[in-house]
Amino acid sequence: HLHSPHSKIKAEHLCLIGVHSYEPEEKMLLEKLKVKIFYREDIEKRGLKAVFADALTIATTGTAGFGISFDLDVLD
């Protein structure tokens, strides 16, 4: 579990990029866990390169590495 003190992955090192909607309960949990959310509007305003650079910093600061998961539902 991400909220366990024994987690291998800490929630503060997670980022969601390109979010445009989710359930209210999901939002509350992500905010509680301090997961960084980059919304679709963030990409439109700042560009993917800038958003990804910020996400990479979050995912790699104080960690041994990082992984990427790509949700195919984002493809229109």
C-alpha cells in the first residue's frame, strides 16, 4: 500500500501527468497522499517537456530510480 511506512514506492515520488478527470474519492486520496498531479491544462499551458521535467525531478529526488506507466485510455 502506498500509505504504509514500509512501501517500496513512496507516494510523494509519484506523479500523474495529463489528468483530466477522476472520481472525487480518488482526488481526496491522491491529495491526502501528496501525489503530484499535472493536469491536461498544465501540459497545454507549459508544454509536455516542462511538465515531464518537473515530474522527473519529483520521481528521482531521493530515490534509486523510477518507472513509467502509460494508460492507453488517454489516446483519443
